[in-house]
Amino acid sequence: MTELLAAVAARDSFIAVAAHELRNPMTPIVGQIELLLKGVKAGKYSSAQVEERLTRIHQSMQNYLRRAATLLDVSRITSGNFKLAPAPCNLGEIIRLVAETFGETARHAGTLLEVDAPQSIPGSWDRLALEQVIDNLVSNAIKYGGKSPVLVSVEDPAGGSSVVIRIRDHGPGISPQNKERIFGQFERAIGADERQTGFGVGLWVVGQIVEAMEGVISVTDAEGGGTVFEVVLPKYSKDKP
């Protein structure tokens, strides 16, 4: 009976993670399609512009399909069998692609999304895992930031062995008690009078992936109000056996 209950709990956990991780990146893709449709109907775009935007949507869909294909690996987090596949990539490029993907979602939410990062930040990371971390944190900042500006910045010290990624909003902030629990599974840092929807797995997934990448994630109050999520990652993360 105990084993059956554990199996049911594991199944429910996976369904919740799958629902979040497959829905989250679809939102900005839908936003891009809606923007393109409005532009085409209004006669704003040339054929070359339509082709360019369709190419971006196609790229986003390819990323979505790759994420769906690797979701089983994410589900293995709970069993300790989550594996990374690090390869050379450019963090600066990834940051900008994520920001571009969320551009329409941010505008629709009344949020100004900005990036402050070097163009080239070479390292060796699991690209899909890194994208998951960044877009979950950006999505979270847009959703809970109260229409405040969101800044994604990267600190890449010369000669340093680690990079620091910060996602800062100017929203209502997070209470001390919530800071202690938001990286737990099915936890969400919102007040009792708020009606945000979601399973509460996004930050749990982020925390587990960052740990697997031998990094550290933290959350602090921002100077002048708001919240800062900070992720410190080694430039050359290792695969775990």
C-alpha cells in the first residue's frame, strides 16, 4: 500500500511539472502569433517581415518540442537520475533570445523587459536546462511583478570561473517566510487575497536544475523595492553520473 501511494504521488508530481513546463513556454509563442496576425490584418508587414517573424515562431516551436522531448529527464529529478548534457554555448545569446521570446507577453502585461548583459558570454552548459532556468524566472517576474519593469542582467567577471545571472522586478516583494519556502515543490509566494493560477512547481524545477548544474540560487529584496533572483553558475558545468 505504501509503494502504491508513493507511485501515485510520483505520478501526480510529474503531471504537475509537465503541465507547467509545457504551458510556460507556449504563452510567449501564442503572443508572437497574435502579434503577427494583428500586423498582417493591418497591412503593417512586408512579406520579408512576415517571413522573419514566422522564422522566429518556428524556432520557438522547435525549442518547445525539444523541451517536451527532454521532459522525462526533468521528471527524473525526484529519483536523483536527472542528467545534464553540457556543451559550448553563449549565455549572452540565450538571455537575449529568451527576452525576445517573452517580449509580447511582457508588453501585454504592461511590463518593460530589459536586458543588461555582454553580447558574448562563452561557457559550457546544458543549453535547454539553462533556458528553462532563465525563462521560468523571467516568466515569474512578469507574472508577479505587478506590471513593474523587469531587468535581466549578467555579471561575468574577467578571469572568473562563474557567472551571475540576476532577474530583478520592482513589484511588491516577497515576505521573509515565503522566501524560505518558495523553492519547495507546489509552493507559491502569493498572498491569501491574490488569485494567481499555477501549480507552484516553476521555482522548484529551477532550484533543482541549478543544483544539478552545481550552481546556487537565492532570492533577496531589491534596493528601492521589488525582488532579485540571483543564480550563480560555474562557467563549465559538469554532467552528473
